[in-house]
Amino acid sequence: MPESSRMRVAEIESWFSSHDDSEFVVMPADYSSTLIGNFATAQTILYTTKQHCLPRIKSLSQFPGPIATLARYGLPLVDDLPLLRQSSQSLIFIGDCDPPDLMIFAWLREHLPIVWHGVSDAFLMTHGTYQNSCIHIGMGEMERSACQYLPDFFPDFRDVVGPYCAGLLDDGFKIEVEGAIVELKR
């Protein structure tokens, strides 16, 4: 791993450790990640912090099957990396457009070739919730504080989430997967 990657990983781990609250969480190592599906035969592997939202996301997305899922709340476990590395298939991340999930993705991306399919401008358009202010949530103090470090932890986050979602983050708002996938009455 290049020195810049090691430094970024260490900075993200340090942030989570020193700001462990209900948003930035470091779960104990004995809190197992949830594994669903056969990782040896999967065409797509999803890593998510939002396991309960996956059925709706999978029904609206075009991920090649079969699909296996690793779900974990909070900062990933280094022990989960070998399972993810053994696959040569697509590694997909699904999470919120908020500082904790963006930092979790950035941490994973320093270790693995993983692609963001979490809340972004494209995700909102796919799920029919683009520019729906009803799903914006004001960030807490810790999340707002973390936003100033996102360019260091995840230099291209603005490109990944898109200009609309990046602007929301700048304005102190986040969008969680649960809101982004809500079925709107027409």
C-alpha cells in the first residue's frame, strides 16, 4: 500500500476512534459482520452499512447475480478484507451520503477496488428521489465537523456523489439510504 494510502487509512481510523458516537462507530471485533450468499460463486459482492435496505435496492438496480453481501455497521474490520479480496468479481459499496459512510468507503477503497453505488445524484435519480427536500436530514455537530476533512480522507468525493449531493453536504445536510429509496406517491 502506498504511503499516502497508509496515511489516509490511519487518519480515518483515528477519526473514528476519537469521535466514536452514534454516527462514527468502531464496533468491537467480536461483533461479527453479516455475510449473505456464496462469496465463491457471486458475480457481485455488495458491502453495505444498510443491510435492511438491500431488497429494495437490489430490485431497482442491475447488479449481475448471483449476489453476496457483507454488511457491517461502522468502520470495517481488517479481518473482512481477505474475504473481499479473494473475489475477482465486482465489489460494490452501498451507504448513505454522509461523512461516516463516505469515510468508510474511502477506507475500503484504500484496500480494495470497490465502487460507490451509495446515495449520490445518480442513486437519487434511479430511485426517483432526486431533489426531494423531504429526505434531507440535518447533520449533527460531529458530522458537520467531519465534512471539513472529507477532501483529505476522500479527495474525489464530490465527483463520486455528484454536485447536488456534494452541495447538500456543504450546506450541512445528509441523505440516508432509507430516505433515498422511499416510494413516493405520485
